[in-house]
Amino acid sequence: MQVNTCVLFMQVNDCMNQPDLLFKALADSSRRKLLDLLYANDGQTLGQLCEHLNMTRQSVTQHLDLLEAANLVATRRRGREKLHFLNPVPLQDIYERWIAKFEKPRLKALHDLKQRLEGEEP
């Protein structure tokens, strides 16, 4: 019997490429809430994060594991505590690849319109 390794959560990186993993991580409202919590107060422990969510520690841990696999959360040990930190770099990559290129033409059109309304040549 052949075992499909994609079923195992810990091997999610083997089954998905990085952009797919990022979008999967961002698709869940609980994971977005965790990112918001870390944005508001970076360097929180699992216990601190659980205080703001209506779910078990195990569920929060699974969400954090996926965020970490997507490189959206980085961790550091401080004694017995594991601190979680937001890593905004993958979000910036998404912005530059998928959002910024659509924003530039719109901003140029608004700039040109402003100049025409003010009687300036574009």
C-alpha cells in the first residue's frame, strides 16, 4: 500500500509551492486573526494568542504551524516559552507581484486627470 505524504500536515511544503501555501494560509479567518494579533503585539506566546481565540490550544498550534510553513510567522525560544513573530516579507512579495502592478495604471490615470482639470499638460 502506497502512502500519500501530502496527507501529512507536516509535509505541506512538499505538496504546495510557496505562493499556494501563502494563499492557503491567508484563506482562513482564524489564521488572519492570528496575523492581526501578532501585528498588534509581536512576540506572543501560544497562551497569549489563545486568550483571543475561541478554540483549543491544539487548533491554534495547527494554525500557527501552517503560518510558519508559509513563512508568515517566525518563532524564537526564550527559556521554555516559544515566541511568535509576524514576518511581513511574504505579504510584501504578494503585494508587489499581484497588487502593485494593477495599482500603477489607476494612479497614473488619476494624476493625469488632476493635471487636466487644473489646466496643466500631462
